[in-house]
Amino acid sequence: MEITSENVLRLLRDRVPDALGFIIDQHEPAVSALVARILAGVGTSEDIEECVSDVFVAAWQGVADYDPTRGTVRTWLLMLAKYRALDMRRRFVRARQPEPEAPRPASDPVVEQLLSREQQHALVESIERLEPGVRAVVIRRYLAGMTIADIARDLGLARSTVDNRLSRGRHQLRDYWDTKEEGRDSLGNTRH
């Protein structure tokens, strides 16, 4: 039986191994790109490969959880990849935090790299706060590196809608960061 985009999920649910191969062939580049961006600076190429493999194993094992009304197979896989990579990133960052007994001077390059990683983690957290439609577009554009035309095609949106969502996402992220820098939470309360 020929595997197509239309029958691949049914075959995946029926545990046809070639269906998994089809999914991997179709979506591995996008999944790898997203994982590599999230793990940048903290993971090795082996870590990236392991995470990508975990994503496809999770898809194989969790195909029953896929809901076509919530997005395409590509979107589902990218969300699986995002959460797997973020979990791995958090583990790496926690494991690499400096010992409290041996503080390093602020000008130390290692401390500066750690601060950069914390900023990356804060950026990922701020993206997770975006409304789902905006978040999906922002992730595809800025984390997966997709073109606006590809995003529009992937999500079935007009290019102007993608542009508007990107603009709204940038505005919401800017507001979040301005609030964060001023020492207030998202409700405007001063943090202590």
C-alpha cells in the first residue's frame, strides 16, 4: 500500500513501520531545526539527535493523542519537539549552574554565557505566554526559521494574517520584556 499524507495517520495508528518512516522523511528537517535552536548553547549535536529521535518515538507511541482539529501533523510534531527540547534544555541549564560557594566575578565569560542562557530561557517562557495562534506563527518564524509564505501555507492562513500575528507577537513580547526589566510582574505589581 502506498503511504500518502492522507493515509499516514491511519497507518501509523495501525502500527505500520513505514508510516513512521514517511513522517520522519517529511518532517525531520523542521523538527531538527526547532530542536537545534532551542538547545543552542547548551546541547551537543548528539543531544539534538537524541531529542529528535525522542520526538518521533513519542509520535509513534502517542499517535492516538493527535487531534487533527488542533493543527496539522507538522504542527503536532513541532509542538512535541518544542516541549521535549525545552525539557532537555532545562535539565542542561540546571546541571550547569555554578556552585553557590564559588561565585564568579561578573566579568567572567562563563557567567556572561550563563546570563545569556537565562535570557534565552526567559524568552522561551515569554513565547509560551502568547495566545496560541500568535505563538504558532512566532515559533515557526523565529524558532523554526520558516518563511512567511511557508507559515501561511502550513497553517492555512493569508499572508496578511501571518504578518499581523507576527507583529502582535513582537508587541506582546516587547511589553513582557519591558515589564520584566522594570521589575514588575505581568499584572504591573512590583516584584520584591
